[in-house]
Amino acid sequence: MTVIDLHAHSTRSDGKESPTQVFEHAAKAGINILALTDHDTTSGWSEATEAAQRFGIGFIPGIEVTTRAKLQRNGGSHFISVHLLAYLPNPNDEGLVATMGESVGSRETRALAMVEALSKDFEITWDDVLAQLAHGATIGRPAIADALVELGVVLDRTEAFDGILSKHGGYYLPTEVVDTFDAIQLVLNAGGVPVIAHPLTGISPNTDRGDLPLEHFEALIAAGLAGFEVYHREVPELAREWLLELANQHELIVTGSSDYHGVHGKPNRLGENITDPEMLERIIAQSSGTAALL
């Protein structure tokens, strides 16, 4: 059996381990093929390539692109955050590079403002946050959460995200990022394969199936979306069943992944959800940006 995990993070974004450590742990966990998909950066690809070769693991270069979509629902509209996994894109594509640069810049501006607000109530500084980051890493709420943990304000990231840094809290600020439809086109232009990460994570078990945003997803598919990360610990069973039906109807790619952030990051563990080899073959066949290292 080939064990394929197509979603993992390192210290190049919000993971707690270097790309080398991620692949070392993947080897120990029995993973055969792993994708490194740090947020809005390809800076970990080179180290991941070397680590994959050292530990005898296949490597799928990827990115988790931060996007935002306008969703029409219940007679109104609102914006939702959508994370788009881009598999095997050209890392030097001008449009993709520019968009990632803008996203990283927006993240830093937002983080600065959040830290400034936090500093009025807690003993936290910008230097405290920077101290949590590896060189060249993209910045976001996890770095702020880690600083709060280091300062003894909270016990761990989960407590920080559920409380002080909650999206419903007074310190949270949104990030200005690319529109989901534009991001899909950017990934396609770069020869990559766009797959939505952990879709519909906020769907309640009591949601009427008729309330699920079919029109929105069909529009994304028409724009070139290649698939869904259906098997993920945060995707509810109701959403999973609905997504599988939609994927089957449109002959989309279906993946399963851990969304690993390190042993001391999120509770997600390497290989807890995996991707069928046939689905990986389809991703590789649809890509033209960069090669899989198998």
C-alpha cells in the first residue's frame, strides 16, 4: 500500500518543524509520498527535495494559497476564507510569485496591527513574534499565538485561536488576499492543479443539505477547480458526503491529507488521512508547472 499525504506545513510558514524534520517524521510514520504545502511560499521546496531524497520519500511540491470568496447564502452575501492547495505549479511564474508576495506583505501588515492592539493589554512586542519565526517564513496568527504561549499568556495555539486570537475576538483583523476565482486562474496559468483545502469546515451537522452552496462550488468548478480535499479531520461528515457526490458528478480529484503542522503544532498527525494513488496520478497528469519527485 502506498501511503500518500498531500498537505503538510513546515517552519517556512506556520509549521513547528523544518522541512527536513517534517520529512524525517514522515519517514518514521510510514509515509511514502508527501506534499509540502506551506502558506503562500515555495521557500521550503529546495530543502524538502534534499530531505525527501535522504529519507527515501516521494515529494510533491505544493503551496497553500490564501484566498477569499464572496458567498451568496440565505438571501445575503458574505466573505469566507478559502485555502487553495496548488500542486506542482511553476515556482517562478510571475503572476503567482507576485500574488504570493502581496499576500505575505498583507499578512505582515495585519500581524503588526494585531500585535499593536494586543500590546495594549498584554506584554507582547513585535520582536516577541519575530522570535517565533524561522528565517524567510511567512507570518500569520500562528506566530502571534506562539509568542503568547512563550510569554505564558496561553497554554498553546489552540487556546490562543479559541480565545484571544479568535476571528470573533477584538484583536482579530482580516487579511487582504486574492479572490478565490482569480487564484484558481493563477494556479492554472502556472501549470499547477488547484484543490480546495478542507472545504466546508464550518458546516453544522444540523445544516439542511439544500442550504449547501451548490451554485458557488459549481462556479469554482467551471473556473477550473480540479478537486476537493475531502478527507480531512475538519471536514464534517455531512459536508464530506455532499462533496463526494459533487466530485463524482464533475469527475473531480478527491484527496485526503493530514494538514500536519508538527508534533508540537496542531494535533493533526501524518497519514491520518491519505490520498488514493489514482488521484495523485491525475494531479501529476494535469500539471505542467514543475515535476513530482517520486
